[in-house]
Amino acid sequence: MSSILLIDDDVSLTNLLAEYLQDQGYVVHTASDGQKGLRAFFELKPDLIVLDVTMPIKDGWETLKRIREMSQTPIIMLTARSDESDVLRGFSLGADDYINKPFSFAQLGARVHAVLARSGGTVSTSERLDAGELKVDLATRRVTRNGELIPLTPTEFKLLVTLMRHPGQVISAEDLVREVWGPQYANEIGFVRRYIWHLRQKVEVDPENPKFIHNERGFGYRFGV
């Protein structure tokens, strides 16, 4: 049974959301600000975090950054703003998904299910992907370049694996959304462009002249050395 930590200063919303997710079969813990959320994260080690952006004491951005210094636990951000800059900031700090307020509980429940599926999907324990200095061990979910560990979020990891499993093949943004995020994200192809950019920052020596992840304009993305 997966455990979820809700970090939001809106106590009424948090209590209702916790009750809904518990009815869906999750173990749910809550915290009313970022500082309390970090303490709960250390103590409880949840499988997923739902994190509000605007909070007192320690806001969502600072909390997200602190968690990412120590863990790749999947994180869904809640924000009342839909500005592109906010979305990009969340992705750059390592968020796995974001939802704009107001939202339906069913919408968040679907996102929770999808993110947990991405982070805990079954893989062949013996499978390894090798592209020269870039290597992926699916059993341990470790990605290395020239022996140096590259920390990836669950979504970044699944995106990289999807591309590496089809070397030389151009995969459309629509197909990547379905494979990595799931069919419920069919209208969110902007996710791909943002995540490709951040993934390049981590796996490429020179992200402006990528060696591994290439953009075929008008068609999609291709992995190839």
C-alpha cells in the first residue's frame, strides 16, 4: 500500500483530500507547512509527495529543492498559477508533475496513480542499456556517464529509458506522452519539450550540442550517439 505525504497550509483542503485518497487505498500523512513537511518526509519516507507552492515559513520551491538534495521521491506540485515560468521552475527543481488550482479530487487521484506507476513500474531485472559512456541499470535504476552517477527523477528516468530502448528511431511527442506519462496526459505534450530540455542538462556534456538526445523538428525525438 503506497504512502502519500500532503504538504499544504490549507488545512480544510488537505483534510478533505486526505480522506479522498485514503478511500482510494493510500496511506496518507499531512503537514501544514514546508518545515513540518520536511520533518515528516525524513520520518515517514513516503512513496509520493503532494506539495503546495505557496506556504508560510518554507514555501514549496524551497521544500522541493531540499528534498531533491537527498531523494528522488516523486513529487506533484500544486500551484494557483499557470505561468510558464512557474512550471519550468518546478521541472528544473525536479518536480514530476504539477496541477493547477482549482482541481478536482478525481484529477489529482489520476495524477497520483500515474506518477506512482512511473516510479514503480516493473522492469526486467537483468536489463541494462548501454550507449558508450552513458549506461542505465534498470534493476537499480542507476544512470551513469563515465562511471559518474546522474540523479534522475522517476519521470526523467522513464523518459530516458523509453528513448534508449528505441535507438535511432524518431518518437513523436504524442507517443512519448502516452508511454511515459500515460494516456490521461494526451493533451499535455508540452511536458515532453520541458523534460527533454532538463534531461539534456543532466545527461549531456554539452546540452546545446547534444550527443544522445536529438530533436527531429516536426517529427519528434531520437536517441543516438
